[in-house]
Amino acid sequence: MPAESHDDLIAHLVRSSPLSAGEATRVVAEVLGYFAESAEAFVRRRHAELQRRGLTNDRIFEQVSAELAVRRVAPPALSIRQLRRIVYG
């Protein structure tokens, strides 16, 4: 959904923060994009990020599972096996 359709939110951010209208529009677009990420894309992204930090797959999949459960629009619960299939096919 484009940020332009969220004019009330953008106006609120401009009134209540030091953001300009352009900055507020960009922030809204970023937040909407973040929450629009599919569960599969989130799992792949977080797996890669945590793997780069040196975590083992066992720890990564536990953490990703916990993070999925508290996402704003949480997807259905995924088993560790389902998480592995998303990453490795």
C-alpha cells in the first residue's frame, strides 16, 4: 500500500515529531514495507543475518521461530522443519 494513502498518519508524524512531510512519508513507506514482508522472506532474511553473526542453525531456527510469533501480523506457527524447508528448499 503506498504511503500516500496514509495522509493522516503522515500528518500526525509531522505534527508530533521533527520529521518533514517527505521524511514522514519515507518512514511510513519503510514501516509498511517491513510489515508486508512474507513469512518466507522474513525467515530467509533473518537466517542469513543470524548466520553471518556466526549462530548455528539450531540456535537460528529457535530464534526465528520466536521472532515470527511476535511479528505485528504473525503468520501461522511454523515448525523448525518448515523453517528449514523455507531456507534450504
